[in-house]
Amino acid sequence: MRITIIDRHALLANCVALVLEGEGYVVTSLPLDRPHTSLATVLGAALDSAGRLVLLEHDLGTTDNGLRLIAPLTAAGGIVVLLTDSVDQAQWGEAVRCGAQEVLHKSCSLDQLVHTVHRVREGRPLMNRERRTLLIEASVADQHEVRAIRLRLERLTPRETQVLAALMNGEVVHEIARTAVVSEATVRSQVKSILCKLELRSQIAAVGAAYRAAWDPPAA
């Protein structure tokens, strides 16, 4: 069985490849450290390698998000197992929704990884229905929450969006006030209004929500 490894950590990828080759598999590890490596380039190389199983890292660094490769690899007939450092169940569920057959944390043992590969070779399912359902539900719930946050962000006035953007940049109230040439009391009032509209209780929570929604504040 052919296996393709897509992982930006060359040392880890090579170690996994050696172990799997010792188990009798044909392994291709795709390099991601070359200049100007794009997601399209990686996808093309993965399809050329014709791996029945693709061990795909979630975070591909400057190349892009590995989740974007799952659907095209699956459509081409590959079985995708996502390897991730994240413990976010919503992200795991998103990978499953895209077509991944299993998600393994990168702290898992080599024995567990090899066992998963053996199950693919034997045509056995990698994830039971209950776990699959729970992960997908976590992903759907997260997307609903993100949409709700974006709707709340749309309630902000232009000045409030500027204040929130400044908070995201690490500025504090007195710095924001000095830059805008207004009193600190004015800025505090604007922050209070932001928290009210976002239905949150702290500046940290507001900044976290903005990042979670991948909010890009309008230009001043």
C-alpha cells in the first residue's frame, strides 16, 4: 500500500516514513521547506504520488491550512488521516466534515499510528459513528457561534471598530485616547459599548471573539 506524508516537520515525517517502510509500506514524504511551495503544488505532488493513504498535517506553516487539501484528496480516492497539534474538537470535526477518516493528535504513539495504517490496509473503519457524530456536531456548533459573533461585530459603529482594532493590536485605553485625541473616559465608554454589543464582559474576551471570527476591521 502506498502512503503519502504531508508534514512540514521533515524530521518527524522521515521518522514516520522509516517506521512504515519497515512495516512493508511504500512511503512518499513531500517536502514543504522549498521556496514558494504553494498549496496547489503540494496537492499536485500528492496526487502524483498516488498514495492510497495520506497522512496530512493540519498546520502546513507558510504553505497554508492542511484542511483545504482534505476534500480534493478524498475526491481523488485517497483516505486522509489528519495529524494535528490542536485539541480543538471543532477543528477535528471540520476535518471530518471535509472528508478525513480519522484525526490523530501528534502526541499519539507510533504504535497507534501504525495500527491506524494497518486498519486502512485491511479496509476497516477508522472512526466509530458516535465519535464521528460528536466531532461533526462540535464543528457545526462552532460555525454557528462564529456567525453569531460576526453579526454582533456588524453592530459596532465606525469608531468602535477602530477601538476594537486597537485593542487587537495590544493598545491600552490611555494609548487609544492619546492617538484619537479624546479623553480616557470617552474610550472607556466606547469599550463598554463594544462589550455590550458583543455580549461579553472583558476586553480580552472581545479580542478573542474578533480573532475567532477572523474579523478584519474596516480601514479607518
